[in-house]
Amino acid sequence: TDFGEFKYENGANFRNAIFANDANFRSASFLAPVDFSEVTFRDDVFCNRASFEGGAVFHRTKFEGMVDFGHSRFMQSANFSLADFAATARFVFCHFEAIEFFETVFHDYTDFTGAEFSGRTGFTFVQFCADVSFQQAKFKEIATFRGKTGDSNFFNEANFESVLLPRLNILRFVDVDCSRTRFLGADVILMNFDGVQWC
């Protein structure tokens, strides 16, 4: 399915749709809200360099193949609550104004390298079942990684090396298992840790 470079001036509603083959949204422009709630993507999804100007909802969306949002721009709020990523998910160098991941599950490698989080960011009860990278990501407003006591958010290595933080308490870890987390080159003194497990 090819929607590449298409301009959606009035937004779009794909709720409950099923994409049986590759879905191409490369360089697409969504100028008004777009809703992908409860959509099932059975194959790979290419959303790299897409622009979401009016907000984007991916509530309970199922991504069964690889997903690439690399270099995309989310200029209003984005919501990936209860979304499920079965394969590799790439958000490299994305721009997020405000984004919420709630009980989202990433089953394979997830890459936020170089991503910019300009607004409130929540990773609440999210499960990263494989390695995840936030290397050189920029957090400009409060970003909270919140886990459940006795449970784990990071099942494998979590890379926060060289993340950029403008001030104290921007990046917060609450009830998270950080025993497999790397902070080399990051200013850990600017982070906040509450109820974190280190070993």
C-alpha cells in the first residue's frame, strides 16, 4: 500500500484498518489529526520522514513487521498507548513535541538514537523486551520512565549514552530496573532516580 509523499490536508482516519502488505507513508504530510487506533499492520511499515502536524494516535495499534519512523516529525501530541511492536522499531532522529507510551510493548530492537523530545514525554509501564537505544537523544522537557515495582521495563540493554539534558530533573526513572542500563557520557547528576533497581 503506497501513501508515500501524499498530503493529508484534512487529516485521516484509519481506525480498525488492516494492512496486509507493506505500508508506505514515506514523506507523507498529515496536516490535521490522524488516527491509526487498533490498526493491524501485518507487514513492514515505512513512515520515515513523515510529518504529523495535527496530532497522531496509535492506540492499540499492532505492528507485526518492521517499523521505520526515522526522521519523522510529530508536531502535536502523539499517543502510542497499548501499541505492540513485534519486530524492529526505528525512531532515529525523530522530533516529538509531546508523546505518551503507556503499556506499549517492544518485542525486538528499538532505536531512538538522536531523537528529540521537546515536550512532556511518558514511557509508563512500557516493556522493552530486547535492546533499546536512546543514545544522543535530546530531552528538552520532563521525560519519565515509570515501571511497576517488582517488574522490569528493560529486559536487555538500555543505552542512554551521551543523552543531552538542559537542566536538573528532566529525565526521571521511577520504579525501573536500571541494572542493564548504560549512561556513559551522560550527565547522570541531572537525572532523577526514585525506587530504581541497580543490580
